[in-house]
Amino acid sequence: LRLPMQALADQVQGAVSVGVVMDMDVVYVETCTYQDGTLKRPGVGAVRGVLETAMGRAGLAQLKAAEQGQFLRRARRDRPQEYARCIDAARESLEHYGSRGFAVNLGDSGFGVLAVGVASRIAYGPRRLLFNCAVPGLQVRGKDLLQKTGPGLVQLVGLADRLSVSR
């Protein structure tokens, strides 16, 4: 799967990552980056909040409404600053995940990075693998993120899902 991940990273001149949710965070397990890009490559084991990442939001979108509500209440209580900074955008992603097929981060995590995220059907222990595609905010408009980058990641995750079934 590294070759298709690298191909997408090169195409969008960004980074494509895989991660899993661990409690209230996403832990990165693999990343491919555009070689001439300016994005910092999140290393294996990098940790980011579920609410502040597109892949975390994609994972949250897979939960039943009651589980989402429980998670959001915990986030408000345990991570009030992250919650306040990200809740509106996270809710927007949850509301539109079904129709778009991906979650969105339009730079609200504060890193000047735009991203899309998709939850795969691939099990990683009791969790699902989550995919993220991040691009520098100065290079990509939100419209391109929604019309090109998101669908590109959906296609990559569809391939990953099909490959995992055939094994």
C-alpha cells in the first residue's frame, strides 16, 4: 500500500498517513510524503487529538450517535481548549461525512495545514485504520481539497479495503 500512498502524496504535494484512535488521540503508524514538500512528516508514533485531525474526525464519524455524544462530552470536560478550538469544524465533518465520504480539517488545528480523512474497514486489533491526506494550506484552496484531494483519498482507501479482503 506504500506505493499508492506515495503516489497520492506526490500528486497532492503533501503527506498521506495511516493512524488509529487510542482513547482521545490518533496515533500515526505510517506516513508517505512528497519529497519536495514543506510539510513536516509525522513520524510513527506521533500523537494528535481526535478532534483536531481529519482522520480522527473520520473515526469519530464511524461511531454510533450515542458513542459520538459520549466522546464529545469527554472531550469538552478533559480537553476544553482543543474542544473549543475544533468543535464547530468537527461537527461540520460529522454532519457531511456520509455525503462526502471524508472528513475535513481546514487548518483549524493551527498548523497551516488542510487535510481530509477517511476511515477504512481494515481492522487493526479492535480499531479501524484511519487515513489522512494533508497539504500545505498556502498551496491548496479549500475547493480543491473537497473536489480533488478528498475523492483521491476515498479512492486510495477503497483500494486498501479491497486489498485487505483479498488476503
